[in-house]
Amino acid sequence: MEPFLPAPQPVRWRRGVYAASLVIPFTCVQIWAVLVLLSMAHLDGMVAFAMLLTIFGSAVAVYSGWRWAVRLGSEREER
């Protein structure tokens, strides 16, 4: 077992930075859009259900974007 990890690959690091530069603005836009919808919508009946679906879909999209960015930027351990 090696006490020190090898230096990170520059290509992997750059991919992670590029992925984060795409995901961070997307996350901000998603949060802004949901806040605008919540402030403008009258939450009664089917509109409330549609808003729940929209918020859930937005959360899933943000989560998958961040997961993608982390996977691109992280190095896998070789055994």
C-alpha cells in the first residue's frame, strides 16, 4: 500500500473544471427559474401538482449534472 497518491492527471482536472463551468450556471438558472415560478404561481389543485413535478425534475437535473461533473473530474483508483 502506497502512502502517497500519484499526482492528478491534468487532463482529468481540466475535464472537471470544464464540467463544473457548465454545471454551476445551469444550477443557478434552475434555482432562479423555480423561485420565479413559486413566486408567480397560485398553488391550488393541479397547478400545485405540476409545481411539485417541476421542482422534482429540476432537482433531478441538477443532481445528475453535478454527478456528471464529479465523475469527469475525479480519478479512479487503480488496484
